[in-house]
Amino acid sequence: MWLIARRSFAEGWVRLVATLLAALGSIALIAGSLQFALRSQEAVSGGDASEYSRADVLVQGGAVDPEDVYGAPDGRVRLDQLTSRPGVAAAAGDASVAVTASRTSGQAIMAAAEGRTLLRPWVSDPQLNPYQLDAGRAPAADGEVAVVRHLARAGELNVGDTMTLTLPHETRQVRVSGIVNVQGRGAVAAGDLVLASPETVQRAAMLPAGTWQSVWVKAAPGVPAEQLRGELARDLGKAVTVRTAASVRQAQLAAASGEGTTIAGIVGMLASVAIFVGMFVVANTFGTLVRQRTRRLALLGAIGATPRQIARLIRLEALVLGAIASVGGVLAGFPVAELIIRLFARDGFDVSGSDPQTGWIALTLPALAGILVTQGAAWQAAYRARSVSPVQALRSTVAEPRERRLPRLLFGGAILIGAVAWYAVAAAIRASEPPGPDRTFVIALMVLFGSLMAVTGLAVLTPFFVRPLGGLVGRVGTLVSGETGRLAHATVTRSPRRVAAAASSLTLGVALVASVALVTISVNGRFREAGREVMVAEHAITSTARTAEGAPAPVARDVVTKVAGAPGVSRAAVLTQTEVTLVSPAPGGSSDERPEPFAFLVSGAEQKGLRDVLKLGGRPPALATGEIALSSAVMKGQKLRRGQEIVVRGGHGRTTLKVAGTYHDPSHLFADQALVSPETMDRLDTNAVTRAVLVRGGTAEALNRAVAGVPGVRVLDRDAYVDAASQSQTRALRSTYVFVGMALLLALFGMATTVSMSVAERTREFGLLGAVGATTRQLRTIIRWEAATVVVLGTILGLAIAMGTLGMLHIMSGSSYLRPDPPWWLFPVVAAGAAVAALATSALPARRAAAVPVLEAAKAE
């Protein structure tokens, strides 16, 4: 068998190269996805770098949310309470303020991975200072900062350069005095750091003199950190939270590792599409390869080879191909990963600071996956090769034998039942889980798996659709091309499996493109519709920068004073936002068991004239200080009622609020969960971020002149702002574009390979047609009419799967953003794209078929 396999490789290497390239492309996508997942995990976790590396104890003001290891404490602590205590060798005040760093050109500098950019104080005491200077010096005066290495590299900053910092209340120009690392790394788990003088940070955080959010403590020699923590906790009481620095570092590492695992899981889910497409393409090409060699395999059976040996021959070829493709695919995975990283970085998720992964997981898993993919894809081909009877060696052509219909029907039906089972799981999740993004994501995942199985089931059943659709295309071909069309019809109906192989690849490509297009059009259309319904203001002032989620970054609150006096402006409202945690009543409305903490976003807006800029559903009442309006989803989910008092924990500790009313924001962009007045927002968080300044009246030109002196801001009209604000909501959808695009290329390559191989297997047929008088043009026309059958079949099945997928998503999730209401122009555009792809992939095989010499046809197998 080895000698036969080697001879097959030597004689048919051109045929095998196509299959090899299909497998290599699939493995490259798998390896690239794994590289991206591993590098994302490393970038998110930040390794073991921590700003608390030299501290022993952290004294944090008020309470700390245990679920948010990067969150600022909600109280204040005085530094002089700790500096002179026994057992304390050194103490330094600490505070963090979320900022946006931009180049002088106004282009924002994205933080590492999912992190944020934080303004922190420079620690001058060498016993506590974790920052090591790579260049320059420490910040000494107001307006000077030191930045971590990742920020300097991402922003192309050097010592002495100027950059812009957007703070919660103002925008400032600062000069880079130094570049630092933390334990040898360019960032920390929380993200990037901008280090300024303690006085600068204290003012930015709006802290009273002598107070800080936290205090870092270094224990005196011989005093264990745990002992010092206990003494400080006992002496300072419940007004502060005292933890060892080691426990905080462990919590950060655990949280970062969890985030990295989540990202790796999402990327792995998308990579599963690559595995599916790879198996699909390689199975098609292997099936065509076996069909081409029907006579040779039959001759092997005639001279004594057993069916088991023939199947082993196919699997041996698959093993060799898989091994070669695995090596090439792993190497090609590195540039594929770089491409994915660049595309994700444009969307706000930058992991370029991480190093390429060369461990055994990054190299071995894709290689094993490649071998398993090729072996799994060759299984059906090997099974079919076993059934080749020796009498087929006497046939002069490789026309398909009549196969039993019942096994194919049963197998395809079983796969479709499996798809229905995935949809049933999605229905069970909808019935058992409360509404929300998490439920929608899990349902979408179940529907995705069900749709992939549906594609597989339809691919198995595709030969049954070839004859009726081929007959329809054949009649059209006969009317248009006469005898040439009749010949094309005969070749299509004579070999339905050959046509089905190419059509199934096109089906997969159309299903991928149409599904993503349908979901994108539906989601974007609904956001635009709901956003225009809610946003009454004609313009919004936003940042040119973006958050890690892709939405516009916060702007400074003082922008409103600049635009309020612009000509024609009748109303300018600041839209702020912060996150709080529900303390009382217990989340979910029950205290029988300890539930998960419920954190939600609170939006702040001036109540007077609110309806001039926002039109919220339910018409919430004008809110007084200490009142809050909750969305209907929050009210229902947490079992709250109007008039009830609730306690929430925000940036300034616990605050009691009265539920004054309910409302809903159908756009989910402005006040999705809760709404308060500016005065109440100051009680919750003085440094709440400003998402936008909404402006009623005025012109774009007048507003641009008003903010001309503010770097990093822009004026958007209503539609442009809704599109920009919805970026964070559609980020998960945009992340799929990279993988779907690569999978689509792989599917089209598989179709081209199948068409090319199917033409090659009919060398004798085309040569004999030329011998009896068929012209070159007629032979090309036959191939094109076959391609037309592939287009009709692939387009119909692909669009049916896409519409079915969107319909299932709508039914299972109940979301108005996933509506099976496509625009009329989508179907002809997809059909035209499928036709172009099919004709393009058949052009070269058609030219090759028309050029087959008669003598070569006579020698063909």
C-alpha cells in the first residue's frame, strides 16, 4: 500500500496539490486563531506585572467591590493616619482616574487589550515605587507625566513629546518626562498608566487635601504583612478596607486569567467555523479525488486488494497530506494571526504588544487538528473507495454508479435532527434564563451550531436536488444554446454527486455571507431606527477616540460651556454615566440565598429640558436630587416597584435613592438601565464619565467653531452619532467578519478546486466531444451551464439556511434587533455574487477543457 500510495503521489501530484492547499488553508486559519487567542490571553492577563509589587498592605477607603478587582474604592483615607504607625516603614497615597490619552494630532492611543488608561500618582519613596525608568526622569511639576512602555510604543511617544489627556472635567496638554516599565513589562493588568505628580492626580480625582482613595503601606522589617493588616484593620475600623497587597495581586491575576480565558473561548468558537469549513472543503476534494480514480481503485480490487486495504490507502494519503499541510499551516498561521490582530486593533482591541507564541500548545494543537481534520474528511472518501467493485475497471468512463438513496436520506435526516436538537437547547435556554445580553449570546451560539449541522445535512442531501434544478437549468440552456445546453443538462443529471460537491461549497459560502449580512443589516437598521426615535438633539459632541468596546471615548465635561453659547443653540445637555452595584434590596428581590451582585449603568442628564434632547419611552418624570428612574427590564428583573427606596454603592460609597418611575430606552444607547439628575450623579460619582454633549439647535459649522480649541473632539449629526454609539453594541458581530471572510475564501477555494478536479476527471469525455466536432466555444458553454446549475442550487440552499438562521435567532432570542426582514436588494446582490464566484472559478477549467487534445483524451484514465 505504501508503494502504491507513493506512486499515486508521484503521478497525481497536481491533483493532490489542490487538496493539500485546501487543507493548508484550513489549518492556517486554525493556527492563526489559536495564536490570536493565546496572545490575547497573555495581553489581557499582563503576566505577573503589578503596581502593588513592592507594597505589603493596601488600606482602601470605604468598601471595595470584590467582583471588580480594578475598581476604585468608594471611600477616602487620610495618609497621615498611617505614616507614623508602629510597624509601618513607608506609606504612599494612591488614586486612579480613567483618562483618554491622545497624540497631539488628536488620534487616541488605545490601551493594551481590554484595559483602560489610568492616571496614577508617581511614588517617590523607593521602598514602594514599582516603576522603573527606561528613559527620561520622573514627573516633577504639574503638566509633566511618565508613561508605561506600551503607551509610549502605541502612541509613538518619546521623552519630551507632548500629548493630550482628556480628564473627566477638562482636557490638558502634558509633556512626557519619562517612560517606565513595571516588573519588566510595558503595562499592568488594569491597562496602561499615565503617572503624574501626587498633587496633579489629587486634583483630577477631586480629593480633599491629604486624602486618597488608597494608601500603599510597606511593613517594617520583621513585621509580617498579614500581622500588619490585622492590626490596621482593628485600629482603623469599618471606615476602610485593609488587604494584603499579595491578595490583591492574586485577585487581579485570577480576574485577568478569567478574562483571557473568556476571550480565548470566544475566539475558539469562531475558530470552530474554520474547522468546520476545513473539514467541509477537504471532504469535498477527497471525494472528488476518489471519484477520479474509480478505475484505478477497481483495478486494485481486481488484482486482489481487499476493501480494507483500499480504504487504508486513502487514509494513508490523507495522513501524508495532513502532515504536510499541518507543517505549512502552522507556519502560515503566524501571518494570519498578525492580520487578525491588526483588524481587531482597529476595533479597539489591541494585543500587538504581546509576543508570538511558540509553545507546544501553539504549535502542536493546530498540527494535530490538521491531521484529525484530514483524517475525518477522508473517512467518507475511504468508505466510498471500499465499495468500488472490480467490474468498474472495465468501464471507459468514470460515470457515477447508481447509489442507494435510503442510506443517504437516513444519514442526512439524522444530521438535520441533530440541528433541531441544538435549536431545542436554545429554546430551553430562553425559557429558563432571564432576558439580557448573556442569554442572547448563548442562544446565538446554540443556533450557530444548529445551522452548521443544517449545512452539513443539506450537503449530504444536495444530490437529490441536482436533477430537478439541473432539469430546469437544462431546459433554459436548451432554449438559449440549443444542443450545447442539452449536452450540459445531460452531464449534470448523469453525475449529481459531482455537481453537488461544488454546489455544497457554494452553499456554505452563500450561507456565511448572507447570514452575516442579514444580521448586520437587521441590527444596524434597528439601531438607526431606535436611535433616531430616542435622540431628539440634532448634534452630539463626542471624542475622536474610542473605548476598548469601540464606542466613542468620554469627553471632558467643560465642553458643554463652549457649545452652549454657540449661535442658534437652544439646549446643550451633558450625558454622563457611571456603574453602581445594588446593595439593598438583595439582587433578584430575595434574601433567602446569597445572589450574584447586580451591577448596572446609571446615566445622568439635566432634567430641565431633557425632552428637548432625548425622547425616552414611558416618559420618566422630572427627577429630583436623590431620585432614580429605572428601565422596565431592571424593575422586572430585580422585582422593584415605584416609590421603593434602594441602596446602591458607587464611587462615593453607599447612597440611598428613591425609585421615582420607570421608562425604557429602545435604542440601548443613551440611558439603557437607569437615569438620575446631575446632582444625584455627583453623589454617586463626581468623576462620572461624560459620554457626549447633546445639542439642540445650531449648525455643524457653528459648533465646530465653538470646539475648535478642544483637541480630540468632533461634532456628529444624529445619524452619525447613533452609528458611532452603537459600535460597542455591535462589536461582537464585527469580530466575526475576520473569521467569516477567511472561511469564505476557503469555501470559494474549495469550490474552485472541486470544479477544476471535476473537469480534469472528464478529460477523455471533452477530448472525444472535440473529436466528433464540438467547438471550443461549445465546450466552454457546457462548463458554464454546469456552473449555472451550481449557482442556482448553491444560492437557493445558502439563502434558505441564512434566512432560517436569522428566523431562529429572532424566535429564540425574542430580540427586535434580529428581524427576518431583509431588504429586497439583498437577494439579487447575493445571487449575482454567487454567479460571479462560480463563473470565475469555472473560467480556467472551461478553457482547459476546451484545449484537451484528442490523443491525450484517448490516454486519459
